[in-house]
Amino acid sequence: MMDPQELETGSHEYVRQKRPDSPPPISDGLTELLVRHRVLHENRAESVALFASRQGVSIVDALVQLAVCTEEQLAGALSHILKVPQIDPADCSADLETLMRVPKSYLIENACLPYRDGEGTLTLLMSDPTLKQLFKDIVTITGERLNVVVGMRTSILKAIDEAYAHATSQMDEAELLQQELLNEMKDMKRSGSQSRSFGVLSNKGGVGKTHTSINLAYTFAEMGFRVLVIDADTGNADVSNKLRLFPIHTLADFLDKKVDIKSTLLETQFGFFVVPGKSGEMRLANMKYSQRLRFMKAFAQVGYTFDIVIYDLGAGLSLQVLDFAHCVDDVIIVTTPRDLVSGYSCAKLVFYRYIELESRLYRSDPEYQVHSNFEPWLLFNQVEKAGGCSEFYRSMVGAAKLCQYEELNTDLAGFELSPLLLGEVMRDSDNYIEAEHLHQPFSKTFPFHPNVQQYRTIARALLNKSLADPQDGRNLNRQVRLVTNS
């Protein structure tokens, strides 16, 4: 038995790294690793390697066939040596996006299975984590940082077969959706669309995110624009609840393929349209790859028929929310004076995802023009004293300058987080509650309230930036290129 004190504490660091193209530190083969940690005698290691070479099998198979150890014992030893979890492949749901890019024969040959963990991080389940080139290949193909876990070879091979059998129809659908998505983007360019999209998000609930979306939509509509609100807060449908809308069809129906996206459009009495969500539909909070493609295709399909599109995104920052946020032209982060830490965390996490997406595109296309400056809007809600947001804004800008994006170990340097001050909205709980009881936008219920003028000022600021910085769907184009490898 090995002595745990003799283990090399740094040997497992690569599984938690953030640099996508860094190889595992294990340069030795599997037998060398086992010898070094006194799991396998050096003489036995030579016979195992010779058997594997003569029989044309993997080292893992050779160890098992020669009765040196069982697969379970080997997986347990590697888990202990490398300080990584041992995972049952039956508990993993293979990542469809990666399966579409990696040949099945390659995964079988190397006994590995890519899947996403509970946090959405791409993870590679391997029977032999010393296969450094395999790790490099998967990172190069996906352009993502990668975690590694260990499992039993036979179980992984069975899981690969089951994953491809289950995913065949989904792959066919996803490939069709990819082409349709590219066609939608071409249609947008040909139409000369001048629409502008905004994503409203926060790191927690209760800060006024949906009120912001609704009142901005009402304000833009009052200014004469054709406005659409997409209730992308998957699972809560706050827009419909607050406005007491009773939609015939929702996003859930669209994702279940019961209707097309245009059939979900609901015209409100307040001058703007809504694509409603569905309350309590948690399936929408964990969309499959093909569903995300359909959602992005819908963004492109309906977006250019409106002047303004506002996405009311879910509270909290799942990978899905982050990616939806980066499909829009401008990100609006709603926070309050009591939630500055949460607001800053929101900005930082969105920024980190921005770096990852830009870096992935650059690695796949060195001629891609990287946009290194990320400028989210900050909206301070529930402010007690007029003008009080200036101090809060300066604090967050100062924190942004200290943002150590280098910890991502990206290939590219010079990324900057540059928050923009969108404005402030005063605290007035009683009147906002009254507007909710009437199921109306606050701006319609209290047209002469000072906050209504604030919403108008905010809308003009957004429009002025649109004129100064016409994005032409740049962010949505980036997401399309990432998912279609085009």
C-alpha cells in the first residue's frame, strides 16, 4: 500500500485549472505513475507494457487482463493519487455539443466521455488520465477549460454507446438547427436590421429586475418604438405575472415544438409585445443543447422585426443565463445600494464569461477581431437619496479596475471591465406595490412620478449609445459562430 504522505500534492492541479490549453502535468505513462506511487512493481510494469504492445490493447486493459488489478481498484487508485473524483458513468449525461464535434471512434479508443457537471463546466471522464494528448485534443476541439474525473473503462465504453444511441436524433436536429440559425443571421444582414437588444439581469432576486424590463419597454413604446419583451426568466414568468397576462402559448410550448416562436407573441395593452414564459417550468432553466440552438434561432428570427428587444433574464448566474446575456447588444445589471457586492459579482462573472467566449473564437479563428473592452450598464435601483448612486458607481468602477482577469490564464491580454452608469431609480415600495396590484407598468400608473422621468433618461442613454456604437448583432453573431464552428 502507498503512503498518502508520499503523494505529490501538485499532481492533480490540472483538473482545476482555468487555462484551456494547458496539458496535464503527468508526463509519465500510466504504468510509470503507478510505479512511482508504489502501486505497481517496476518489473511487473515492464511485463504489462510488453503485453499491451503485443496484444494491441490499452494499458488499462492489460492491467485487468493480467489480473494485476480490477478496473474498480485501478479507478480508485488513480482517484486517490490524482485527488480527483471517481465517477460512475451512469450518473453522467454526455454533452451533446461535444459529441457532435468528436468522433465516436476516438472516444471509444481512448475510453473517455465528455459531460457537463452541475455547474455547467465541461468535464472529461477518463479511464486513463495520463493520456496527455487526449486532454489537449478535447480542449482544442471545444475551446473550453476542462475538468478531469476518473471512471472504470468498461462502464465508460458502455456509456459512450448509450450516449450516441440516445443522441443520434438530437444530433440530426441540432445540425439542421445550426444551418437554420446561420440562415437567420444572413437574413438579418440582408434586411439591414437596426434593432437593438438589451439583457436585464441580476445576481439575486428582489432588486427590481423585472420592473426595470417592463418600465423600459413601456417607455420605449411611448417614444414610438416597436418593442418586444422576452420573458427569459425561465421558470418564473415574472413579466406575465406582474402584468396579469394570460397567454395561450408560452416559451415552454415553443421549446416543446408545439408552436413556432411567432405564435407566442402577445400584444399587451401597454404598447409593447411579450414572448411570455411559464411559471414553475424548471425544464426551461436547464435547456439541452438543441433547445438552446432553437432559442438562439428564435432570437434571430423575431429580433429584427422589432426596434427594441428586451430580455428579462433570470436572477442568478447559471451558464445558461450568462450565455443568453452575451447574445444581446447591451447588458444591464440591476443592483441596489444594499446589494453592491452582489452587483459587482454579477458584473465580474459576466465579464469572465465574456473573456472565455472571445478567447474561444480567437483560438478557432486567429483572424477574428477580438473586442477586449466589456462595458455593461449599471442601474442602481431602490436608491434612498437622489444622486446617491454616484458614490456607489465610483466604488464599483474602482473594484473593476482591480479585477484580476489574469487569473483566467487566457491567451489574450488587455481585457478590461468598464462599467457604464445607466442611472438610478428611487425607492418607493408602496407605489410599486400599487402598480403591481393594478397589473400595470409603474410608469403608466404614476406618469408624473420622478422615476418615470428617470426611465426616460435611461432609455435615451441606451439609444444614444446605440447610435454611437452600432453593434449589428455582433454578440449574437459571436454565439452563432461558437455553436456552429463557422
